[in-house]
Amino acid sequence: MHIGPATHDRHDTPATPPTTSETEANRIDARFEPSPHGRRQATAALSALLLIACSASLIRACAAGGRIYGLALDPATVDLADTAAQWLVNVAHAVWLFRLVGDRVRGATSRTQGRWHPVAALVTGVVVILTGVRVAGLSPLLEEMITAGALVWLTLEVCLRHGVTPARLGIWPLWPPKDRRAENDNAASALLATVGVCYISAEILVGLLSTIMGPEGFGLPLLEVSQRTAAGLSTPLDVIVRTLTSVVTEDLVVVAATTALMTAARRPTWQIYTVIGAIEVLLHAYMGAPAVAYLVYALVRCALYRTYGLVVPLMAGHLIYNLGDLTF
């Protein structure tokens, strides 16, 4: 009976060259080292961050999508759930930010290093809570900007706690190329690719799915108003503010932080893509069935982030496309 070739001594066995996927995984893992607090804490931290960043938007989007398909939802109940969720996540946001900043400052080597940060975190948290209960007397647009700014800070602190510095997150290059031209080429490639995938997903694929699933195809109900109207954007200022906040949520948190923290938790690549894709589709559920097109949008942006390691070009490309699409 043939039992295969003879077994060689391990020192004589040639090393098997890594595959392309293994090389890519090793490069990503080198940028995001294992979390110093372990896999479970990194995963739990990401889950909490996603809830804070997305829960209110998910409630509104899924409720709007449900209405398209005849789900009887009382608007007052949806508004109450939205308000309650926003208030709860704002309180959690404030408390968590203060604790993270306090822990970081206590662990600093210098007593004077960042000693004012906890005070700033406390003030930020109080303002975030007040915007959630709508007692600060601020305009809704200003409240959204404050919440988005605080979300950026919280995201950076969560990532720092698990060993992901702003450079590793992609705010600026971690390993700059030997020449500035190559660095600029990387950023430009990521930006242009992001604008392209936004156009393909939001225009071509959504239009194609609307034709296939709409009255001329499977006969499913579709969103009867424009995306701008569905999002409640009536003025140019509404468009600018909502675009900025969506870029923070979708690119910084859903794509960059999710990839970074799941990699730090050593989760498999397919799980990273699955989580990001599912969240993006649900965030666009107010469009009905064509929201599935945003799965492509999510997966390609995740791949771009993993390829170039830069989040700012992704945010800029998303911002440029949304401003153009929602304005004209």
C-alpha cells in the first residue's frame, strides 16, 4: 500500500513560501499587534463602541425600512426609542470616555503629561449628555457636530487602550515610504478608489437593484422619495453636517476602528468583512431592498483600508462624493 513519500528530517524540509493571503494577513497583523488586554476585552470594547456610534441611526434606518414594507410602526414609539437610545448611549459615552482618559493619564510616565485631559473629558461628557436630553438649548445640527467630535475622541481612546495608536489607525502613515511622492500616490489612490466605489454602489448598483426588485421586476415597494429627503436634509447646512457625521461613523468607526480592534483581537478576516458589511447595509435600510448594494460599498472600502492603511483618504473620498450627490 502506498503511504506517500518518505519523511525527511525537519532541517532538510524546504520552507513553504507564504501565499498572497498569508502575506497580506501578516502585514495587517504587524500593524495591529494583539491587544494588551486580551481578545475578549478588545471584542467587547468594539461592540460597545459600535453601539454608541450606530444604535440611534440603526433604529431610525430600520424603522424607515420597515414602513416601506408595510410594518405598522407608531412614529411616536419610534421617536421614543430613538430618544431613549440616544440618551443611554450618550451617558455611556460620557462615562466611558472619562474612565479611559483617566486610566491613560494615571498610567503616563510623567505626572504632568495630559493632566488636563480628564477635565476636558468630563466637560465633553457633560455636554454630550445634555445634547442627548435636549436641555442645552442648542440647535440639532450643533448637537450632531458635538456628538461626532466626541465620538472621534472616544474612538481614539478605545483604540489606544488596545494598542492601536492614531498612526496605526491610519490618521497618518505608520511606515512612510522613502519618498513623499509615493506617499501622496497611496493617499490619492485610496481617495479616488473611495469616490469610485461610492459612485458604483450608490448610483449604479442601487439603480440596478431598484429596477430588479421594484414594480418592473419582483414588485417590491421602494423608497418613493430621494435619499436627501428620506434623510431629512432640507438645507445645504443639513447636508454638510449630516455628511460629516456619517463620515465619522461609517469610515472612522465602522471601517477603521472595527478592522483595527478585530485584528487586535485576532479575529479572522471573514468576520471583519461580515461585521462591516452587515452594519453598512443596516445603516442604509431606510432605502429598502436596494440597501444590499451597500454591501459592496462596505467590503471594498474595508479592502482599501487594509491595503493602504490610511483612513483619512477614505473619509475625504466619502465626503466628496456625498456632498456632490446630496447637493446636486
